[in-house]
Amino acid sequence: MTTTTIAEGAFALLVFPGLAFAVGYGLFAEFFDRKLTARLQNRVGPGPTQPIADYVKLFSNESIVPEDATSAVFRVAPLVALAAVLTAILYVPTYATSAAAAFEGDLVVVLALLAVPSVALVFGGWHSGNAFSRIGTHRTLTQLFGYEVPFFLACLAPAIAAESWSISAVTQYVAAHPLTIVVFVPGLIVALAGLQAKLERLPFDIPKAKTELAGGATVEYSGRKLAALELTKDVEFVVGAALIAALFLGGPFPATVLGGPAAIAAGLGVFVVKTLAVVATLSVLAAVVARLRIEQMVRVHLTWLLGLAIAQIVIVIALGTVEVIP
């Protein structure tokens, strides 16, 4: 391994598309989400620096470990969750049709990494020693079983069409066959609903319903630990949006047809537009739909959305068999 290779790897991990970019874009996505939601509700909404101010406040607050908590698990859970989503963005194309750390099978890795925050939250909430936290973890786990299978199946349909388990290969396939974007609409709908549930946003914010659970699984978290959990959600928001854009919308395409340095800037611009379109869609959904009950949420995902995800796979296989999809 040469010094240049090590430097490139460090840059990808720490700057772009890794830590610095993921955190910065996550904070911007939070602002964009809150501002759009506010305008939809006829409110002014926050300024662009509000998310930064919120995190400065959280990081300056005292971080308390409850007396009845299992200290090690309680402390480690937020760090594990944040590390997982920061790692996941390295496998998703951001400015070209190939990701920084692409390899065959990275789709499975990213799907697993995006499930880690929910699992970490379950462990952290359960071991916080609070009754409301444990109720929240029950709901988080129940919701996880509801949305994860349809979300996985929806994301696998484009991989089946591209005959590859690499996100970059799927992005390249969609870029080469733009009409497949229309074919992938059912899976796109399921993936959007799954990401909304994964982020515990309305109408799937049942695990942290503040009117019922005082914040759910995170009720005992404060200071830096709470900041890490909130930052995890922001980064997961953009990673999930980037994954959906890559699998169903062609990622940075069509800017990737350009050559030279212009392709990088244009590709990043297209990536931002597509991911913000996903964020906007989820923001509108959260603003106009009321919260579901936990059994309603599970029923929606394991009946309607699971059926739609399976139908998407059947459509992809059928069209591939008759060579409608090349």
C-alpha cells in the first residue's frame, strides 16, 4: 500500500464522502427538513445555523449516566450507532457512479449498517434503567420487525435487475437504462416508507411519541450522548436518501456522462438535488399524515408494503425474462 493510497483512503474516510461531508450534509438536511415542514404548517421555521446551535448546546450540557443503567452499554450504544451510519456512506455513490469504497456485496453491508442504529438504540434504551425507555425500546424493536423486511426486499429489486449486489453497479445499470426508473416506482414507494419508519418520523414515530413516552428509548440520554444519537439520525437521513437515489434514481446520473473535473462537480450537484428530493418527500409525508398506532404501522408494512415489494421483484424478474429490461 503506497502513501498516496493511504492518503486517499484517509481523505475519503475523514473528509469526503466520509465524516466531514456526512455530518455537514446531515445538518443541512435537518435544516431543510425543519424549514420545509414549517412552511407547510404556515410557520417561519428555523434559520440555517439552528441545527449547529442545537448541537453546540447539547455538547455543552452535562452527560448523565443514570444510577440504574448498565453504564458500559449505555455509553457505547450512541457511538456504535453513529459509527455505523458514517461507515455506510463510503459505499454509496455521491459524485460518480462508483462509490469511494465500492465492492461486490456492499449493498448487503449498507443495509446491515443502516439497521445498526435501531439495534443500538434498543440496547441503550433497555439498559438505561427507565420504564419509559423500555417501553420505547419495545416499540422500536416491534417497528424494526415491521419495516425491515419490505425495505430490504425493495432495495434488492434493482440489484436483481442489475445482477449485482454492488450499489455502484446498480447505479451504473440505472444510468445505462434510464427507463428502468419507471419500472422501479413500486420499490421506490416501499423504500421511502421504510426509511421514514427507520428514522422514526411521522407517521411512524411511535417509539418516541413524546405525548405518550416522554421521548421513548432516549429519555435518559443527555449531553454528548444525546447529541451523538441525534446526529446519527441526521446522517442516517442523508445516507438513506443517498441509497434510495442510487438504487432507484441513478445516483449522480446524468452528470456522470460529462468528462473531467466538471463531472465531479456536476455529479455532486445531481446527487444533492436527488437526495434533497427524497428528504422533501419524507418531510411532506411527516407534515401531512398523523401518527399511526404500533399495530397499524406493522400491518401497513407487513401487508401492503411487503406485498408491493414482492410485486416489484416479480415485475423485475418477469421483464428480465422477456428481455424488456436489458
